Amino acid sequence: MWRNQGGYIVNEKGKVLEVQNQNLNTDAENRNIQVANRSGKELRQQFEIVYVDEYSEPKKGELNEKFGLFVERDFYIVSAMGSGRYIDLINNRNMVVKTANGRRTQVWYFHQQSKTIRTRYNN
């Protein structure tokens, strides 16, 4: 018998489900699920129950509340330092801060399917 208890899936003996992980910092595809003793607040032992009939992916222009970003809505990433420079992509792989210049290398968006931030320059 299992129950949902504060983000943990717990059995009658107090054991929890966890993602098997040799390296605690690794989040990888196809990891086994195992039963283990609860150990602190490890993310690999925490799960969210999402009911199918209540869930829908945010669509273009809608807010993804979990990530705090609007889907495919362009934005700049601006430094909090006094200059207020923008993150800019150079050489297709390095990021630097630069004064606003209107180039697509400074325009970013949230990609819903991959849950990543991408550049408008080359995705």
C-alpha cells in the first residue's frame, strides 16, 4: 500500500520511491526506480502527482507557472549590475554581457517541449 505524503510516495513501512542514482547530481533518462529509506530532502525521492484530466501544457504566449516564463515569448536577459547590459551570444556558443544592440543574439525565448531557454539567433 502506497500513499502520497508531502511530495513523497511512501509505503506502509515508511520506505519511499526514489530514482536510482549513483551520482547524486545526475538527472538522466532511463534511471531505475527503487524503494529506499527516506534520506533528508533529496530531490530524487520527491515526486509530484499530476492528474491527466487536469494537466495541459501551456501554449505559445501562455505562462508556464512552474518555470515562471511565457512560452515562446521573446525576452532579454539583463544583468543586475549597474550597466544593465544584455546577455549576448557570440561565436554561436559563448555568452557575454553587452550593451543593448538590437541583434537577435540578445533575444531569448522559453521552449516548452524541451523546457529550455533558447536564442532567437540559432535556437
